Amino acid sequence: MPAATRPGLLHPLHAILLAFPVVLFTGALVSDIAYLNTAEMQWSNFAAWMITFALVFGGPVLLWSLLLLLRRRNRGPARLYFAGLAVAWVLGLVNAFQHSRDAWASVGMLGLLLSLASTGLILVAGWIGFSATVDREMVR
């Protein structure tokens, strides 16, 4: 690897904060699948809480990625990273509203699809954030 580049778009603290929504959205997806297979309401409650905390931790990550996007000259990977995070966050918010409904209407197929989409997008965004290389001269 040349000395002028460093791996990843993400500051280490940014990467640590990104780990929370990745794990929490994934846990919510697993809880939704468990709820659909068992009809045990507690799985839906777990998913609702995980989605809520994914949004709480995802907010600062999303703001940090916006600052990252505005700071870069080469915005290709940063733009994709921000777009993936933003869409995942919005889908997670819609999913939180879906999970706040009555017990039997909370998940269903729409809740599962929203969990699947937000999980997939946050994983892709994390992949982009960790795999993109940044030219140090372009950061300044």
C-alpha cells in the first residue's frame, strides 16, 4: 500500500459508533424472524427496542458521515456511504413506527421487509466505509 493512502473512510471512533446500528439492526431482523416463527410477542418487543437504539446511535453516525461527505474532495465513496446510512436510517424510522403498532399487527411481512432492507443497507454502508481508500492529499 502506498504511503499516500490509508484504508477506510472512517475515523476509529466513527467506526465504533457505526458498530452499534449494524448489530442492532441485525438483531432486530433476527428478532422479527423469531417472532414470525413463534408468535411470541416478546420477540417483537425486542425488535422494537433494538430498532430504537439503532436509530439513537445511528443519528450521530449519520451526522458524522455528512460532515465526512462535505469535507472530502473525492466524494464518490463518501457519497455512497452517506446515502446508504441515510436510507437505512429512514427505513429504520418507518420500521420503528411499524413496530409500535398493536401486538399482532406490529411485524408481519412489512416489518420483516423493513428490517431486512435496513439491515442490508447498513451492512453495505459499513462495507463501503471500511473498504474505501482515501488519498491523504485529497482530505486536506
